[in-house]
Amino acid sequence: MSDFQDLVKLIHSIDDKVLLEDFLVALTTEKERQELPKRIDITRALLEGKSQHQVADELKVGISTVTRGAKELAQGNFKALRAEQEVRI
């Protein structure tokens, strides 16, 4: 039985953008494909220093969704987005 690390390895091994998109489309629902980019937008906005309420208002999401992203950041997650933010500064 596969676990999350197997999924990470598989995604990491797909070096063709078309194949990766095909895989992710097959793996996710339409709703998930809309929600995942929004989570990235939430995280980016928090990294820019916006308040949770401001992010929720601007992106039209619930405060609990933004709080979840803030908790992940507080735990040190989203390293790729943090690195992206540092490059922009």
C-alpha cells in the first residue's frame, strides 16, 4: 500500500509538465484544483505581512481557512513559498 512519501516520490519523478498536469488532474477533483491554488495565494499573502482578516476579505475565504495556513507557517512549513518570498525581497 502506498503512503504519502510514495506520492511525493512519484510527483518528484515526473519531470514533464504535461505528464505532471495529467497526473494531478486525474488525482484531484475540480473543486480541489480550485482550492489548492487559493491556499497558495493565502500563504503568499500572509508571507507579505497581511493580516488574517485582510487575507480572508481579499480572497473571499473563511477566516478558518486563513488560520489553517497561518498555523502551517508558524510550524515552519511552506519552505518553498518562504524561499520564493525571499527571492522577491
